[in-house]
Amino acid sequence: MGRYVVKRILLAFVTAFIILSLTFILVKLLPFEKPVGQEAERLAYYDKQYHLGYLYRLEQETDKYGEALYKVDGAKGVTYYYYQVPVLEQYGRWLVNIVTKWDWGYSKTIQPNVSASKIIMSKIGYSIRLNIFATLFSVPIGILLGIWAALKKNTMTDHIISTLVMVFISIPSFVLISFMLKIFCYNLGWLPSTWPSDMAPLATKIKGYILPVFCLSFGSICGYTRSVRAELCEVMESDYLLLARTKGLTRRQAIVRHALKNSMVPIFPSILADIIFIFGGAMILEQLYVIPGIGKLFVTALTAKDYDILFVDMAIFTTFGLLAGVVLDLSYGFIDPRIRMGAKK
């Protein structure tokens, strides 16, 4: 089991390395996007790229590296020309900068000349809080609805819950929040129409969580309801539960002591994966509700072609996505002792 855990973790990091490497190379093959801002800000950005090893700074013009990206008159009448370093050489220096200095580059448009990792760290807290609240809200409600539907199997209650789950599980969170914004924000005026600022009153901040948390957790609630109902119905029809009833246990005792415990075995790994994978599924929702998290930042960086920020964002989404898959696989072996991942026959 220990060997399998190490193998899966190493494989996840290798996969993340390949994904990020391909992303870097493919993005760098695109035409160079010049920075925005005043002359001093643009010069500072080019100098940072030069010191990171992504640009050449020459004292004379040449056609060896293509067209000059920038020209500036330096001290003592010297003119400097900035040229782009070949992509593979940039890739090597990018890896060295990350490993030796943990330097992921600098923003060129969103916050010119500010470290990309610093910008990400200032935004990541919003996404963490939002998705943790959504998980805490969706898990108990989804499990309780699934148990209720299973206990009322083939009754009107079960049919209503199953039908609603089937219909609403297909509604994306960004469609739902658009609908909720129109009703509760613009028509009724009960909730803020955008994410409250950090200086807003506490009551306004709490109201600001209601719409995004509900819309983000809506799909998870439907998923948990459907999974718990299916697992619990299967367990309740098993032979060992019938044996427990014949030994004198009431239906309630058999369900609480045996059925619920065994039906949760395939459910808990998905809950753990959702807790780990707290950054997924909120990109468009953050954009629509103007939440200053890394999901909105990803869309903004992609639109503004701020590639250094895009790389850090991609690293976070990729790493946590792969980590969620590892936790999902390994949790089966820890929750159910009958399962041993990687064991030899």
C-alpha cells in the first residue's frame, strides 16, 4: 500500500510537470504581447524579463533573433535593443527560476511588474472560502436527501426527489446564478448583485456569500443525493441486511448500524475529493458575480494575455485536480479494509 501511495503521488507530479511544460511552450510560441502602462513601467518589465533570462539586451541592432521588441536610449548615449530568447531556452530558464528562486514571472497587464505568485496569493483566499462553504453546505443536504429518497423508495416522495435531481443536475452553476441574480438582486433587491468589497459591513459580506455558495453547491447536492440513494437502496436489498433483520434487529437499527455505514464507503471518497479540489467549477461563476478569486483571475489573465499569471493559475488548478484524483483512489483503501490498492495476488 505504501509503495502504491508513493507511486501515485509521483505520477501525479510527473503529469502536472508535463501539462505545465506543454502549456509554457505552446503559449511562448504565440506572438509576443507587449506590456501596457507608462514608459517607465514598460522598461521595468523588459528589464525584469531580461534578468529572468527570457529576453536578450543588446547594444546594437541585429536580425539574428527576429524583430526587436523594444528600444531604449540608455546612459552615456548607448541604445539597448531587447530581443526574445528562443522558446526552448526560455523553458530551461523558466524551470531554473522556479526551482532556485520560486520565481514564476511578473504581470504585464493586470498589475504591471508585480510578481505573479504574489497576485495569486492575494486572490486565492476568496476561492478557498467560497468553495469550502459550498462543500459544507452541499454535503449534509445531499446526503440527507439521498437517505430520505432511499427510505421512501418507490413512493411519491422518492419520485419527486429523483425527478428534481434529474432535472436540476444538468443546470450549470453560471446559468443558475444568472437566474438568481435577476430574481433576488434586481427584482426583489434582497441580495447584493456583485461581490461586496472588503470595506463593506459584515451583514453585506454574509449576504454576498448566499448566491455563489448556493449556486456552486447546487450540482453537488444533486450528485450526492443520487449517489446516496442508489448505494443505500442497493445495500438495503442485500442478503446480510436481511440476515440482520432475522436476528432480531428492527428496520431502523439495521439501517443505522449496517446499511448507512456500508453505503457511505463509495460516497466518502468523493467528499474528500471535493474538499481537496476546492478551486474547480467556479471560474465563470466568479466572473459573473465579480468575485476576486483565482477563477476570475484565470479568465482575466487569459483575455488580457497575461501569461505569467496564467501559468501560476494553471499550476494551482492542475496540481489540486491531480491531487483530488490521488486522494479519491487512495481513500477507498483506507475507508474499506477489504480494498488494498496495488496489492499482489
